[in-house]
Amino acid sequence: MSQRTLVLLKPDAVRRGLIGEIVGRIEAKAGWRITALELRELDRDTLETHYAEHEGKPFHPPLLEFMASGPSVVMVVEGERVIEGVRTLAGPTDPITAAPGSIRGDYGTIVRENLIHASDSPESAERELKIFFPGRD
């Protein structure tokens, strides 16, 4: 079943010059297409809406600060099982436990600055796409 998902390349990926490498891995998957891609400075309101589920947790303020520390790449990726697939390609949040061959396994350094965000479910993808690409169907 074809799906759409939100993918963010976080400020650390942009700072480290990994945009091309990560986008290339996504584009290399047969049947996946990037249908929107923008380099953006993410404002506080957008970040607070996106990360609202983590409000009140100790990592929430540093996460917002990190995500506002520089530009991010914001993408819509479409294709068969793309939600599950991009998350597998990204690897676990902790780069030490992420397998070699995954984005975080190959390039990750610390948990909080973990290079990439990908929606974790069809419901999250729908909610997140509305935040970052309002009016786009």
C-alpha cells in the first residue's frame, strides 16, 4: 500500500553536510519518491506543535533548542511501506545500538542529535504532514 510520510533531516545532518548522502539513500529505494523537499529554519511554534507529545519531559526543552539551532530539510516521501521503511533505514535513536548500514548507525554520534526524524505511524504521518505542509494533499 502506498503511503506518505514526513522526513526531517535535522540541523546536525545539515551542518555535517549529510543531506546528499541521506537523500540518496531514500531515493535509492525502489518505488519511493520525494514529492516535496525544502531547506527551512523551523520556528518555535512549529517545533512546539510537532513535539507536543513530549511536553513536560526533561528532554523536551533541549530538543526544541537543538531543532531551532540551524536549518533542517523537510521532506514528503511517498511509496510502498515507506513509513516503516524510512524508520528502518534511519535506525534506532541511539547510534550505538543502530546497525551499520542504517543512517544513525553509520553517521550518528549522540542520542539527542540523531540526524533524522521519520513519522512512526500512518496517524503520525498525517498529523505531521499537516504541520509542515499545510494544505498539501
